[in-house]
Amino acid sequence: MASDRVVLGTAGIGIDGRESGFALLDELYGLGGRTIDTAWIYSDWVPGELGRSENTIGDWMAERGNRDELFVLTKGAHPVMHTTKKRLDPASIRADIDTSLKRLRTDRIDMWMLHKDDSTQPVPEIVETLQEIHKQGKILAFGCSNWKVSRIKEALAMPGVTFTANQVLGNVFCRYLPHAPDPTNEIIDAEMFKHAVANNQTIYLYSATAHGYFERLAAGRRPAPEYDMPAVMDAAGKLEAIARKAGARPSDMILAALMGLSPLVRPIIGPRNAGQLRAIWPGTKLELPQDVVREVFAATGMGDFFA
């Protein structure tokens, strides 16, 4: 089922308290979701507890006793909050993985990703460090987030186990973004998409619903600032027309369209609470005909993903 491919993003989990975080995770589990995305840095931008997201997830898994049923993805090697110092050296990578294991209260991470890149750090040294940690069984697979294709190619050229996944900003409106809101983030384009598919890399797309673009419109709210522009509004009108023809809600259609790009695509959704997750979930079960998928991306300037 398509819903097996949708990932719960947890950048804000626990901010409203452990009880709310547990309720969100319980809802995911009850709906059949089993993949959780977190990071060493989540949500350190909020004063108080460091590693709040990983800690909340770790406490929940321990209390529910369901670790073996889940696929846990976390990320590290990110600058400490409010600093810019790069942290892709071997010591930082090892420290972050050990810290994440402790917070998550587990003995292994299913997928560990380099959260940022540092072009001054040689790719072979980074991959060799991860290969050593992989041999120890602490990480079962590894990949990257917010890396350029040229650097990913270097990693894939390394002998032995290497990147099996890439996480990047991606949704039906991403072609209209002049740049990522965070300049250290990468936005998916046709080259990156085709390269991942050609190399059998799983593609995790964050901001998959454009921060709930259509949910915000339905609630009479403005889109998130980066999507609040005439070009996106025009494209949204085209998508609404396509959705009407397809008999689907636009919010469900744009999530299903991402999964229709390739079986390797796994959208990340970021509901704040259990109610928001229930509202989003129908889109995880919608399967669109391929002609509708192509029409969606043609309408948003992303037809070259199919070329």
C-alpha cells in the first residue's frame, strides 16, 4: 500500500508535551504507519530540552515495546543550533550517532543520514567513517540529506556499502521556489530525481505537502511564506481543476502524485498532532493513474521529471 511509504516527520514532536507527542505516534501506529523521521538537532530551536524529538520517540518506543516493528530514520552532523561550524568530522559523526542511540533507547538506527554537507570535507573520509560504524551494527543503512548530486556521485563511487538514500526538499510547488528557505538545504530537481532512480536510491521528500498548502487554504489561512506567491497560486488553481476531474481532494492528490513519480519516493509529512495526521492520511492511500501524475507535474513546471 502507498501508506506504507509515507513517513512521519517529527521536527516538532514533544514541543506540546510528551502526552501530545505520544498521541501523535499512537495515531500513526494505529493507522498502519511504521516509519519515523527525526534528527539529532530536533527541536533544539525551542528553549528547554535538547534532543526533544529523539527523546520523545525513544520514550514512546520503550513504553509501547514496539521498536522492532518500526523503521527509525535519524540524522546528524548538523551544526549546533545557533552556530555555523560544520560537523562532518569523524568524531562529530560518531558522537551524534551514539547520542541518538541513547536518546532513542535503541541499539541500532535503521537509516542514519548526514543532515548537512561540508564541501571542504573529502567524501571518501566521510563514507569510510560511516562504513566503520555500519560494521559495528549501530546503523543498518546510511545516506545523506541536503547534498548536491556531484557529492552524492562521489559517495556512490566508493567501494563497499555506501549511500542508499537521499533526503531533500520536494513537493509539487518546489520548482517555483527561488531558493530553499534555509540556504544550506537542497531542493530536488529533475537531475537529482533521475540520478536517485538510476542508482536505486530511496528519495525522502520533506515539506512534501508544501507546509499543508491546500489544508491552509481550506481553513481560510494564507500559505506558508515561501509558497505565498502568484506563480504558486496559479499552479494551485490548475491542480484544483485536475483534482476535480480525478474526484480527489487537492491535498490528497499532491501527496499521491509524489508517490506516483517512482516507488522509490517516500514523502515526509509533518502534522503537529493526531487530528492533523488523521486529516492527511487519506492522501497516503490514494493511488493515481499515471496520466494524472504526469498532468500534475506538467501543471507545476516539473514535466522534465518524466523526460
